[in-house]
Amino acid sequence: MILIGQYDSPFVRRVGVALRLYGLPFKHEPWSAFGDADKIRAYNPLTRVPTLVLDNGEVLIESHIILDYLDSLAPAGKAMFPAAEPARHQALKIASLAMGVGEKAVSLFYEKRLHTHVSDVWIERCRTQIASVLEVLEVERGKRGGDYWFGDRIGHADIAVAVVLRFITDAHQGLLDMNHFPALAIDAARLEATPVFTEISQEFIPPA
């Protein structure tokens, strides 16, 4: 398999971490959706990342769809989204909230980076949405014991929250006071110190 995209994207990074944790071999092409758009377009006409090229040449896009496929390859009981309810829909909700925050953080970055006249209204709207979701996630995490959101091992919800927090702190320094989200910050710091998160990592590179 070939994973296309840079690891400073939380969407690409969550897939890279999952691939490594599943022990699935893959080649990484760190192409930028801006600087390498023509290369990506040959596989994905949306020129978005992550893009995953399967061994048979088929192409998957969107991180959630890719993770759904990877879960299907996992041995019975080892998928990183829970199989049984209510844990399954709860984990999907946490991951969706985290990825929604990621989308808002990306949108906010582009607003600041690409527009000559920045909309203060849009900036505040995005900041409020990001902070509001993190507040919800903080409360939910505080209700759960253990090192992980669901069960006794890492799952997609844990990965999603951690990679998004890393993106926010890298791309929007000073946007939020992370001391307001201690439970999330503790989880993220612990995961970032693990070998797989250290390997599947990249310093934030603003698009040219």
C-alpha cells in the first residue's frame, strides 16, 4: 500500500499511526496537496490527503473510510473501533468530533494564510467551535478511567484526539490555553512519547 500525504496533517497522520499499529506494510509518499497537486491528482481527482493506494491499484480517500478498510483487515477482536454497542457509536462520535475540530483548525489556518483580508468573524467562529468541542471532549474524557477512551488498548478515538491536538498547537500557537483541557493534554503527551507517534510525525510545514 501507498499512503499519500504529509504527517503534519492530522488526517494523514491518524492513518499512518493506524497502519503502523496494525503492522501493515506501506510506502509513504509525503506529497503536499499544494506543491504536489499534480502527483496526487493522478490517484485522487480531489487532490486531497490522505489518499491510500491499495496493492491492487484501487484508491481509497477520506481518513474515516480508510480506517474502516484497515479495521476490516484486523484479526477478530483487534479492530481499533469497538465492534459492540454502545462503545462503537460512542467511539465513532469521539473520533468524529476530533476530526471536525481538525477540519475547523485547517479552515482557520487557510483563512489566515491565504486571504489578504482576514475575516475576524470567521476566525472567532472557528476558534469558538474548536474550543467548544474540546470542552465537550475534556468532560467526556474526565468521566472515563484508564489510559484509553475505550477499553484497555489504544483505539482510533485516542489517535484522533491526540493528532488533532498536535495540529492545533503546531499550526495555531497561542489560540487556546491547553491548561483548560488537562485530561486531553495528558493523553496526548503520553501518546506522543510512544515510538509509533514519534515515528509517524512531522514538523508543521505551512503550505506555500
